[in-house]
Amino acid sequence: MKKDKKEHALNFETPFQYAPAPESTAPVKLKERYALFIDGKFQAPSKGIYLPSINPATEETLALVAVADESDVNKAVKAAANAYKGVWGKLPGKERAKYIYRIARILQERAREFAILETMNGGKPIRESRDIDIPLAAAHFFYYAGWADKLDYAFPGRKAQALGVAGQIIPWNFPLLMAAWKIAPALATGNTVVLKPAETTPLTALLLAELIQEADLPPGVVNIITGAGETGAAIVRHPLVNKIAFTGSTEVGKLIQRSLAGTDKRYTLELGGKAANIIFEDAALDQAVEGIINAIFFNQGHVCCAGSRLFVQESVADQVMRKLRDRMSTLRIGDPLDKNTDIGAINSKEQLQKIQGLVKKGIAEGGDMYQADCSIPKKGFWFKPTLFTGVSASSTIVKEEIFGPVLSIQTFRTADEVIEKANNTPYGLSGGVWTDKGSKIFKVSKQLKAGVVWANTYNKFDPTSPFGGYKESGLGREGGLHGLAPYVHLV
Amino acid sequence: MATKANRLEILKTYKLYIDGKFPRSESGRHYLVKSKNGNGIANACLASRKDLRDAIVAARKAQDAWAARSAYNRGQILYRIAEMLEGRKAQFMEEMIAQGYTVGQATNELQSSIDRLVHYAGWSDKYQAIFSAVNPVDSSHFNFSVPEAMGVVGILCEEKSALIGLVSLIAPAIVGGNTCVVLSSESKPLCASTFGEVLHASDVPAGVVNILTGSRAELIKTYASHMDVNALVFDASGESLKTIQSEAAANVKRCIHLMDDWSQAKSQSPYHIMNTQEIKTTWHPIGV
């Protein structure tokens, strides 16, 4: 009896080891090459150019993807304009709704396949694509489907009319989810769509095109065309496009805003961020530390609303730093398809180089860097979770959006001080506040110039909840009731 | 303006309204305002880019405190502006007529302007309820979205009206907690300048509304490209529309391009308030 007990005693001396738990890629049946989805059919690009799309965790080519040029863009926009005039613009809201519900349902059914492909193409942990990206994308379609026949209730005193053709350009950090954020409200309000996924992550959008065929959506209502910046620019310029919805960098957002000047085109921009995550001394610190980790390391930090500027009240700074380093040592970085992985691959070589460059600058400017002690795979693009202390408001890594797993940490003494520091940025997308005092939450969250404030939580998203920035983080909202307005004309 | 035989009339000097004061242009420049038949009526300040920048500084300084006033208080102040304008009808009538209005036109525009202020005064504590939302998220969180002032709003008034175009754009901006820097109609600046005096006597804090008179062509680029202006409400077309919208990209400025017949009752709407509001969404966990 005594001996038995000893054998089963828990040993805390060594860290727990996790056996590999890889998700099988069997459900994903990739084609060798993907053409452009225009007018309900997959059509070869006019110049016949295809570029490889890779897995950033292995650097292996997954498929060849078409590059759309100006004439392909023209074809897609015309298909969308015809579909708007001929079918979709005339369809009663309740019928539009049923098509969108259908998309939501099929996406739910095929969720596993989408999640695996999202992870293969983008490098994000399967835990996130399975539990967050794909379910949220389906929920988004489900939510906006319901609005299609209820628009008379959304705008008191006014009637909502569709705009026509929406040109939509989306980024690589949440490829399918961003497609859902764009397509669902556009269709619900009676618009037709030309969507361009990001150059590095087009595959789930193309799978969505197949799903849209399966849902029997009328041809031309949704067109999905692939390519790089030039393809996006051709969409923005096209005279038959009535609205542009863009998610991406502030730099490109400004270019788009400039190029739309003098036209009647409506636009919404969801751009960069450099969010303050504020920890007060009276916060539940263990929860706050989990929040800090989630705020900056979720999706490898490839999140426009990432809590990349941490502000800790001076009295608890040492304690928070210790807990933060301890927690970082337990993060598992590696194979994104492994169900135990916390941090996957950096999305592309280009992005990795950008992160490396900014971190180098952070060190050169005198910042103290700390990185989690972990091994990273030999192939693929990886960056260790990284903290910087000894930085100030003028440090490059505090000012610029890094879009990677790099957190800068500063301290503060009073609420007024931290509000001023938090707002000292041209960005204004999001922010975090951690305190157990309700009145303090309301004081701080009211004064943060940001579109989304997470109090005692971080990086939560929901189709019913509007998302979008103040200042140079963009204009317009996506999600919720407020996400309808950018797609309608009120009369 | 006509003088009685035995007394020389005192002519009014029309000035700018910046930070609760009535300065002349720092540049010392002025321009002659003419009547319909081309006779000079008065001199107005020809505001410089420096005047504009000073006004923006004043507007920024005033914004947080103005937004922090209670909605009830902002409503009271807007109503007070209407009261003061009602009391000074005679002066505005005289200025409008001098600038080419008939008595009937002037009366209509003045009455509509006063009523418009009353209309927006009433919205001060109501639009939030209509445009806010409690969002039923699929997780254990309380989540709500509320409108909040964009900040400093540049307003470029239409050319054709002396007062209603000005009032119709200022009222929805300030009732929502914004501060503003207004450029009046270039050819009809007199009422704009006098409206500053009305604001000054209505408990509107210094800097909340700043009014410039001068050349639109000269100031338009500074308005559009200034990094501390959050939104621009304007009426423009052709090249100037393109200039405004293009320069505005410098800081992702919100461009609200409005062309309307402001004399119509249907041109007032809470959606005009929402044009210069951001939506802020706040999340909080539900638990113990």
C-alpha cells in the first residue's frame, strides 16, 4: 500500500511533456491549381499566370493560384453588376436571407475541412482556426442572413437601399473570417460582391467559392478573384464598383482613400492598430496575465487589435513581469496542425523579416529584450514570443505596428497618466483595461480613443458586436447593427 | 446702411471668433463684402492658414471638457443659442437683406435656423438611445456599443446661404460633443460673424465653436490635410471635392460630403449627428 502510493506521486520537478497530437490533413482535397471564381464559374486568368501558395510552417507549395489582371477584374465587376441588376437587387430580403443561411449551414458542416486548410495556408494553430476562425465565420453568415428581411427596423425613419457592387479586399491574418465579415453584410443588404483574398492566404476563400457554388447562389452575386496589390488597385479603380471595403495596413488604407477622392464610391477602412492594454494594481493579476498573453500572442500577434503596448501600474509591475515570464515559458510554439500548439508559424517570409527588422531596431534603440526559452522548427517561418522593457513612447517598437508576437511594456502611476499615454498614438482601434473596480473601468474605457475596449478580457469577437477604429485605425464599423450602415444608402 | 440725417451711424467691424474671443485675422487682411448690386457693405476678415491652425488648437483644447458635459447640459446650451438668436432677429434680418435676401426669404431662413437649433437641442439626450446597442454576444460577456464624439470637426459651409447652412452643420456636430472650426460662406459672411456673438452670449464654452470668414480656395487644403482635425463636413464639387477627399487621407479624416437644401425641414435629422460620431464597443465578462 505504502509503496503503491509512492509510485503514483505526482512529480512537479520536470515540465509536463506533450505527446504530438497532429490533426490529419485528410479532409482537405486540394486541387493542383485554382482559377478565378467569376460569374459562378472557375475561369482561367486572361494572362494564364498562376503563383504558388505555400504552407508557412513547412514552406511547401500547397497549390497554384491564379493572378487576376485588369481585364479579369473587369470581367468580375461586370458579372457582379449584372447580377445586381438582374437578380440579387430584385430578390426579396427573405429570399436573400435563405441563400446566406445556406452558406452558413454548409460552412458549419464543412468546418473541419476549412479549419485544417486555414491552418495549412496561414500557419495559425489549429486550436484557433477550429475554435475561433471558422465557427465565427459561420456565425457571421448566420447573423447577417437574419437581417436581410429586417432592414426596415435597422434605420429608424429611413429606408435602406443597396449600393450595388461592393469591392472587398481582405488581409491574410484571418482569411476566411474576414471574407465572412465582408460578404455577409454586403449580401444581406442586397449588394453583390467582388472579393480579393490576400496574396499569401487565398485557399479558404477559394474553398468558399466552391461552397457558394454548392449553395447555388445565383452566378455573379459573389465573385472571388486572387492576386496581389495590383489586382486590388484595379478593383478600387473600377468605375462600376460602388463601394470599397478594405481591411489591411494604414499605409494602404490611406492610398485607397486618396485614390477614391472625387468619386462617389463609398468606403470603409479597417486598418492598423497599436492598442494599449492597461493593468491596474487592483486587477485580478493571474487573469490579467492570461489576458496579456492572449492580447499579444493570439494568432502570432498578427492581429490589428493586438494589445501590443502593455501598461502596468508601477506597484505591481515586478509581480506582473515575473508571472508573465513564467507563463511565457509554458507556451508551445511549433506545428500549427498540432492540437497542443499555442503559437504557430509567422504567415510569410516577408512578414518574418519585417518583425525581425523592427525587433533589431528595438534593441538598437536601447530596449531590453526577453524571449521565451523555446525551440523552433528548422523549416518554415517562426518567431519566439518576445517582450521589451526599457522602452518609451518615442521608441520605434512602441510607435509602429509590428504585427507579430512582440510586446512592449511600460509602467504608470495614475489613471490620468495612463490614459494620456494610451491615447498618444495615431491609431485607435482597440484597448484593454484590467481592474476589479467598475467605476475605474467606465472612466478609463470612456476616455480611450478606440473603437473596441475589452475590460477584464481581450481579443473577443462576435458577429453581433461592431468592430472598427477611431483615428488612423480606419473608418466605419463591421459587425452588429452598425455593420449594416456602410452597405446602404439611406433615403 | 442708411443713416439718419442728424446722426452718423456706427458701422460694425466683423471679426473672427476663435477660442471665445473676437480677433481680427493675424494676417491683418480683410475683404470687401458686396451687396447683390456690387456695392460694398462691410469689411470681413480674410482668415489666414495661421488663424485656421489657431482655431483648431482652440477646438482641440475645448473638446474633452465639452464632450464630458452631460447631454442635458449640452441640450440646454443649444436651446439657449436659439433663445439668443430669437432675441437678435432684427440684426440678422438687416444683415441678410444687405446681402441680397428679400424680407420674406430672410424671415424664412431666420425662423428655420432658430427652429433647427431647437430641434437639435432636443436630440442631445436622445440620439444615444436610438443609435446604441446592447449586443447579445455568444459568450459570457456584457457587450454594448455607444456613439461618441469624433473630436474636432472642420465645417465648410455652403456658399449660397448666410445662416441656415451654417446652423444646420454646427448644431448636429456640437450637440454630439464635438468641437468645430467653421468657414462661413465666402460671399455672405456677415451673419456667420454675428452668430459668433450669439454663441458667445449663450454659455457655449470658448473653443467649442470657432468661426472663420475668408477664402475657401486658400484654406481648403489646410482644412483637409491638418493632422488634428478628425472629420470634415462640407459641400463641394469638382476639383475642390477631389482636393478635400485626397488631402484628408493624411490622417484618415472622415469626409462627410453633404449637399442639401438646408431650408427644408427634412434636412434635419439625427443621422446628421451620427455623421460625426464614432461607435465604441465595450466588452466585460459576466461572472463572479
